[in-house]
Amino acid sequence: MVVLGAGPAGLVVGNLLLGGGVDCVVLERAEREHVRARARAGFLAANTVRILERHGLDAGLRLRGRPHSTCEFRSGDGRFRLDYSGLGRGERHTVYPQQDLVSDLLARFLGLGGRVEFGVEAVAVHDADTGRPSVSVRDADGRPGRWHARYVAGCDGRHGAARRSLPAGTVRRHHRDHGVTWLGLLAEAPPSLDAVGYAVHERGFAGHMARTSEVTRYYVQCERGTPADAWSEERIWEELELRMRGDEYGPLRRGPIVQRAVVQLESDVLEPLRHGSLFLVGDAAALVSPSAAKGANLAVLEAEILARALVDDLRHGDSKGLDSYSARCLAYIWRAQEFSHWMIRLLHGSVSGEAGGPASGEAGRPASGAAGGAAAFHDSLRRARLASLRTSRSQQDWFAERYVGV
């Protein structure tokens, strides 16, 4: 069995395969230290925690993970907080940085005798429509190679070899650009509030997500085409203070910005998630916008479903799980996409690319002009959504169940 990618999806697949008596190798383009240091998502859903617990992959999580169950919304109409652990199904998130989870999964995989080939780039998957696929690779020095296996798990992301190797016409791609751009920031600064903060402002969205006691993730909406390094640190903090209304609710705790990235809010789904002996997992299967923290949680769920099905097939000759893999995962993916789309509409008013929506103005602010009527309409809808979430218990229960669940 060949697994492409040593992120959460690939390493969960690898650990579960080894635990089920199936030999596998993980091929990873990056070097080991880069894999262990990649700062990505940090909010684990309750079901993700249960999966990790079920397979003994939760040692670090139990020691260092922090429960979290509160989000705070700020807008021109005031602020309100939701403790979603007391709503819906009564579940909560666990804050655990993805790089820590990956380090745990990697250590467990190697401890079980697993093999990871770091610095090896998968170029293409060949003969996936046969029972003996192969993966052509090249190492860090450009030397070519090839791996053969019964199955290939494509956990190598949206731009990886698994997706690139799908023959034309074998899958349907569903793509949507939501017309919203965020500047994703990692600050060496303690969290400024004990909740996930969602700030709605006429200049654009701003978000606050704690990662550790000394590191905080921020998002700030910007104009499409803005380079990651276009804003000075001073301007970033000024925009965050303004949009999060620091003068009303308390100043932000500042620190150096150590990471920046431009994030285009997009949704992307392939159907089906299987082509013969090749299976797509995680971002290779579907890209969910970061507005609802679903990506890593879907990846772990899909990895468990696939690994169990592979063990059933390879160890017990039962292929039913592999036959149903795509349909099962797509049902979860589309529900996550629907909630992510709802969150985008909740946090942003009229956006570019939407029928009747204007282009963005300075700092993500909707431009004025002929489309002003449409912009005012969409902004009023957003205010109504926030008001319903603030006052309606049934709406809060609906939100809580979908916010934590997958």
C-alpha cells in the first residue's frame, strides 16, 4: 500500500493500516522537520477526538489539548457569546495545533515500524484502473524512482499527484470561488479573548483563534489581489483593532507576526473519490473554505473510513467498504460545504463574484456605486442572520450541531 502525503490524513491512514496488519509506505515531498513544523488548523471536532482515542492516537492530545466551546460575535449591533457545549448535541472542540498532532502521528507510525520516505515527490500515479498501480517519484536530487502497490491513498492535497493523475472525464469537479480573500496571520501573542472571535465590520471580516497560550491565529479580510506582505505589522494591528472594536471591548494583545498567507475562500469537490485502485482523501478529495474549521476534521474522518475498508479488503477479502467509500465520504463533505457556505454568508455581506455583488474596495470594504442597493440588501440579510443566532434557541442548537460536527 502506498500513501501519498504525511499530513493528518496520510498518517492516520498509515497508522490504522499498520495496526490492522497491512504493510504500507508513506511518500512525502517535504523533509521531516518541515512536516513537523507546518502550522495549519488547530480545532479538532468531538468526532475527530473520538477517532484518535479509538485507535490509541490521542496521547499528546490528552496531555496538551485544551477544551474549547465558546465563540463570540462582534458587529455594529453589539456582541454576543455562544457556549455551544450547552447547545445542540452538547459537544465541544479541542484546541490542538496541527503540527503537534502530526508530530504525534508520525512518532506513533515510526514506532510501529512504519516507513516514511521524506524528500520524495510523487510525480504521477500510473495504471490506477488496474489491480497493480504504481507511483513514479523523484527524490530531492532529481533521481527518478517507482513504487508499486495494490492500492494508492492520495492524501497529498489539492495540487498533488493523486489529483493530477486522474484521467480526463473520469471525475466531476465542483468548484466555487466565494469572492472573499483573507490574510491569514500567525502572531506570537497571547490570545486576546477566551473565545473564537468573529468580527463583522463595514471594512471587512476579522477573526481571532487561539492556538496556544502564546500564539494566536488571526484572519483579516482584504481586497482580492493583495500580496501577503503588502500590509505592515502596524497596519495589520490597526485593522484588527478597528474591526474587532478594541476601543469598545478591550485592546488586542500584540506581538510579532511570524507567518502570513493569502487565503482565497473557495470550495472544491471531486466526484467520485475513487478511480480504480486510487482513493482521494482530505484536501485531495475536497477543499472546504476555512470559515468553519472542517478541513482537517473531514480528513481524519475520511482516513478512518478508508483505512478500515482497506484492512477489510486486504486482510479479509471484503470489498464492500471500498465500494462505498466515495459515497459515504461525499455525504459528509457536502454537509460540511453547506455549513461553510452558511458561515461565509454570515460573516461577509455582499461579496465580489456574487450576482449583484460589488467588487471589493479599500481593505475589503464593499465599493459604493450602482450596486449599492444590492450591497445594502446583502448586509441587511447578514444582520438578520446574526440577530437570529443571538436570539433564537433553535437557531443556536442548529449552529452548535453543525459547528462542532462533521
